[in-house]
Amino acid sequence: SYESPVTFQAIVKLSPVEVKTGEEDENILFCERAKLYRYDASSNEVKERGVGPMKILQHRDTGWCRILMRREQVLKVCANHRITPSMELKPHDEKENTFVWTAIDFADRVAKVEKLYVKFKTKTIADQFYE
């Protein structure tokens, strides 16, 4: 058996960094894996926005609820908007595990009105999201 006499020393020492997600003051009301789509009016088609955990979060102090979704692995925000009384969540015509709504979304750090579609794996999970 042969052991190499080469050893490696760290050139830079890294210290732990505290990462803030913006979710520290919120309670998770719902969290399930989903696929999110958005309607693109310019091309008149639905485009995939990402796959990952769809969360409904409620702020502990204000009681406001919002939808937050980050894409798996890269953790890029693909949905981030408040749930308002004027929002109307509708089941999609073709699929029983898909819902549609319109919201002012801040996923791209700019307020934009988006028509969003979310698809869950099963009807049971979709019904929990609806409740």
C-alpha cells in the first residue's frame, strides 16, 4: 500500500456567515413541492417559472399572508406576493390539481401583474393549498 506524502494547507480561513432569508418573522401555514407557471401575454403561452416548495407564510406581528416559492437547488425566488382579499383562486379547467390566480408579484424585484398557475402532484395536496 502506498500513501502519498503530499499534504494541503488552507490558504484562506473562512468564518461562518449568518444568512437571512426574510422568513424569520413568519410562520409556515403550507409547504409542498409544486411546479409554477406564468402566462406570457406577448407570446400568448404559458411558460414554466420553476419547481420547488410552494409556501404560504403568515407574519407573526401583522398577520399578513404571502406566497413564497424558491426554485430547487438554486433557491432563486420565482413567486413572492401578498395574499389579498381581492385575489381570486380558481381551479384550472383541464386539471384538478392545478390552480390559477392573478397577483402583483415581486419575484423579479419589480412589481408586476402576473397570471400564475401552480400544479401539485396530487389533488389532495392541491385541496390543502386551496384551503
